[in-house]
Amino acid sequence: MSVLDERLAPGSIAISRAGRDRNKAFIVLRFDDTCAYLADGKLRKAAKPKKKKLIHLTVTSAKAPKVAEVLARGMLPADSLLAEEIALYDSLRKKGELSGEK
């Protein structure tokens, strides 16, 4: 099992490695063998997530537990919740308070 397999789950936080959204954080809503469906609550809403190939993502060890809980119930999270979780992650990343992140 690869590191990507271990980290990739609904509610995981991933960073885009390619495209015009490069270096932007997203939350994984769902995934399949080759792609993940991502949203940030601002530009990419939960109702219309961004489809991105897994090779173009860096999946972090960070999770958005509130979002994962909503997804586990089979519901779409509110865009405000996605934006809040991304903002929290970005603030911690800028402060350098995340351990184990590349």
C-alpha cells in the first residue's frame, strides 16, 4: 500500500501540483482509481467539484474531520464548512505548524 493510498480518503486535504490551481489546497470529496473530486467552498463548490487526476495531487496527512463526518452520512458539506477548513489548514501551513508536510 502506498502513502497515497493511506492518506487518500473523503475529507483529506490535498494540494494541487499542476494546472492553474497549482499549490492550492482542496478537500477530497470522493475518489476513484485515477481521479479525485475536490472542492474548496469558494471557487469549487461541493455541488460541482473539480475532477483532478491523482498524479497531479499531493495528498497531505491533514484531515477535515467535520467534512469527513458529513460525507460519511452521504451528504454534501456546506461550502462555508469547506472554506473554513481550508482557511484553517492554510493558516497552519503558513505558520509552519504542520508536521510531516512536504
